[in-house]
Amino acid sequence: MLGFLIQRVLQAAAVMVIISVLVFVGVFAIGNPIDVLIAPDATQDIRLDTIRRYGFDQPLWKQYLNFVTSLVQGNFGRSFVFNMPVLDLILSRLPATLELTLAAVIGATIVGVPLGMYAGYRPHAITSRAIMGLSVIGFSVPTFWVGLLLIMGFAVELGWLPAGGRGDTVAVLGVQWSVLTLSGWSHLVLPALTLSLFRMALMIRMARAGMREAMLSDYVRFARAQGLSDTKVIFGHVLKNISIPLVTVFGLELAATLAFAVVTETIFSWPGLGKLIIDSIQSLDRPVMVAYLMLVAFLFIMINFAVDVAYAALDPRVRGRS
Amino acid sequence: MTRRDASPFIRFCSEFAENRLALFAFSVVVIIVGAAILAPLFTPQDPYDIGKLILGDARRPPGYVGRGGYVHLLGTDAQGRDLWSAILYGLRISVQIGLTAGAVAFVVGGALGVVAAFAGGRIEALIMRFVDLQLSFPTILLALVISAILGQGKWQLTVALVASQYAYFARTAHGAAVAERAKEYVEAALSTPLSSGVVVFRHILPNCMPPLIVVATVQIANAISLEATLSFLGLGLPVTHPSLGMLIANGFQYMLSGRYWISIYPGIALIMLILAINLVSDQVRDQLNPRLQR
């Protein structure tokens, strides 16, 4: 097990280095940051001075080395646009994305799993067909379109809910949260709904497939033969068995949504990470782009690592194979 | 196991036709693709010819008769484009990009996956590790970053879509090819003097097709949706050639003032196309899935 761990840690580190090179070179190809940093009518002297100060006159490999050196010291650089340390910027945006993501994924699970289980339990009922129709639509309709419709329906026509922003926030331990105020909740509902529709469709499908398979299995047949009611069979036995893939998907979706709520956040002007990355791509804010992508890559590598290790701990065959 | 005498393709088609919803969806796809290809025949205006756009006719509601002397069936957008024409031309771009990206990703990903499965050892580990790594990232994030790097344009967008989608084909092809590789007919073929390339492409590849076709139908719909999303975010196509996503994005700001048609109609067209493709792909998946075969 120790050998396996060491091997995986080394692999993850190697992957991280490769990704940092890819990200740095890739972002390097986007636009010319000088145009962002100085006014177009600046003199040649100011221009050259700025180029030198930011190290843009050095070769790419040297810029990369400088970047890695300061990264190891915990310094992600300063944002060109906001003129503050990138790490602080990202951390200040994280809570907004976190609460949006949690609301969306938890909501999708609470609604989607029971619906999917019902559709798997009675696959031919009309209700089940309606549920599956809902899930096909949830898969097909692009996120930005859901957002537009919700804004048009609930914000413009009915005027019930706000169309954008985060509402009032309350500071808890120095972090601003909007789930603690009524205004915050009213701002959260529409973006969370937008973000959750696709996840709900996914949960419905997973739960339905698991349920259908489980209902045909031997253990369900024996449990029924024992005289247990269907309710007891489903909640006592089936739920435990189908929850393993559901939990896996829940975790992966949570991470994916956290890393990428860009579309939803853009439409609803939700001041989270997704909006930050889109803004930084449009304003050529290189340090923010690089830091954000590196952090996302780190997050995903850690999750993959954790999954690998968990599987290895549970299943000796995985250890033997690699 | 009826209709054993008919060719597999005909059997596939007649089974497909039994599902009326899927058949209907398929005909919707055919109609939309046909209308998109023949767009110039059905539209009163070339929406990409800036010289013909009349700003005085901008943001008119559906049914308005413009200075060109024809009815704007679905109204006009902020630049005075006839929306019906713009939607058909936009569908043209969507279909073109979706099909091209899907086909290239199919070939590249399929080839990588099969080669990895057949080569084994280091090459397989290298290719599949990379593919797995890529699959663990959200597709849309990759597409977003790549298209930001490459800039706007049709082929840049296609490259971004291929680069973020080929991995699904590689994963599927690899899985199928590994299973085929272990079968006896491959062993038999390898024991003859056939070159390994012939065995891979003539014998293994055709047997990996069913799952790849399923992935392809899903990925074409995804490519169209991704293209619209990227264009909506302003990273897809140039402003002079508005695709559906960009038409929707441009109309967004007018929606709050009640001019709903600029966003709504392109959106309906987009969703009809994606929904129809997904319904077709659901049926194809059920038919090609050996576990559901009776």
C-alpha cells in the first residue's frame, strides 16, 4: 500500500508540473497584457518600463521559472485589473460560488433521486414517462437558456425575484454569506435552479438505472419472498446498494460545478469564481487566469488521487494491477 | 431474432421506426438540417451581408414589413437582421460545426483508443492516463480556455470542440477494443500473415463501432450546445457571423425591456435541434446496448 501511495503521489506531482507548463504557455498565447496595464497614449518610455517591471521582455522559460519560484513561496502574483494579490481575490470570490454550488447540487439530489427511483420502480407508469421526459429536457436545454427563461418569467414578467446580484450578505468569521438573509435567498433561488436542472436530470437517470437493475436482482426477490413489503425492501436494502454510484456522481458533480459555474454566474451577475474567470479572460488578466486554472487543476488532481486511494483501500485488485 | 434474413442495417432501421417518438425526432433533425443547408432558398435576406442590413428596421416585432418590402416573420434583431434568416443561417453554422467537430473527434479519439488498446504497455498507459486526466475536467472549461487561446473563428472553435471532446471517443474505443482484443477471432486473425494494422482496422475497429456511434450522437448534440454556450459568452464566432448562441446573447439585453423575440426564437430553434438529436440518440443507445437486448 505504501509503494502504491508513493507512486500515486509522484504521478500527481508530475501531472501538476505538466499542467502548470500547459497553462502557462496557453495563457501566454492570449492577447498582449501590456495593453491592459497602460493607457494607449502612454509614452514609449513608460511602455518599456512597464514591460521590464513585469518581466515581459524575458524569454518564456525564464518567465515560467520566475512564476514557479514565487508560486513555491505561496505568491500567485497580483491581478492586473484589481491590483490585489490573486489568491486573496480568488478566496474572496469562493464563498459565493460555494453556496451556489451546494444549493444546486444538494437540491438536484433531493429532488432527482426520489424521482429517478420512482421511475425505475414503475418504469411503465405515465408519471415515470413524464419524469423521463423532464430529464431528457434537462439534458438538452443549454444552461444559459434555462437562466434566460427563468429571468424572463420570474424577474421580468412576474417580478417576484431579482434578476441578478447576490443580495444582502452577513459576515460570519470574516466571510460574507448570503444564505443567512432573506434577500440573499431570494437572489440565490434562480441561479441555483438554473445550475441544478442538468444535475437533476443526471441524478434521475442514475437513480432510475440503479433502481431498475436492483429490482430484478436476486436479493430483492429473496427479500420479497421473505414477506417484506416493497417499502421495506426499497428503503432497507435497495437504497443502500444504489447509493454507491450516486454518491460518486454527487462528489464529482460537486467538484465540476464548483470549478465551473461560469455560465450561470455570468447570466445572473453572481460574483463568484466563474464570473471572475470569464472577466479575466475578457480583460486579459493573466495572473488571475493562470492561478485559477492551476487551482482547478489541483482540485481535480486531489479528487482523482483521493478516489484512487479509496478504491485501492477497498479493493486489493487495484493495488496489484498498478 | 426475427427478420434474420434482412441485413443488419435494415433490421436496425425497422426497429428504430417502431419507436414513434424517435422517428418523429429523426424527421425533425432531417428537416432542420435540410432547411439549414438550403437556407438561402428559404430566406429573404443574407444576414451576413452587412450592406443589406437596415438599421431603421432594427428591433421590430414579428410580422413587421420592413423597408426591404418583405415581412419579417419573426421580427428583426438589434442590427436590423431578419431573425428568420439569421436563425436558419445560424442553424447552418451550428450543424456544420457540430458535425465537423463530432466527425473529427470520432476519428482522432477512436484511432487513439484502438491503437492504445492494441499497442498496450507504455504507449497505452501514456495515452489513457492523459485521456483520463482530461476527462476529469469539465468539458466546458477546456473548451472555454482553448477557444480563448485560439481566438474567434469557425475553425478555431472546431479545434476547441474537438480537443475537448475526443477524449470521450478515445475512452469508449479503448474499452471496446480491449474487450475485442481478448476474443478468439482476433487471435486467429493475428496468427495469419495479416499485418497488425489490417487486423486493427479491418477486424477490431468495425466491432468497436456500436458504442462509438452512441457516443457520436451524444457528442454532436453536445458540440452544438457547447458552440452556442461559447458564442453566448462571446468566445465563439465573430460578431459579423452571429450563430444561434450569439443571437440569443445579443437579444438578452433587450429582453428586460419586453423585446422577447430577439432571444426567444433562436433559443427555440436551438433547443428543438438539440432535443431532437438527443431523442434519436436515446433510441440508438437502447438499440445498440447489448444488455437491453432480448
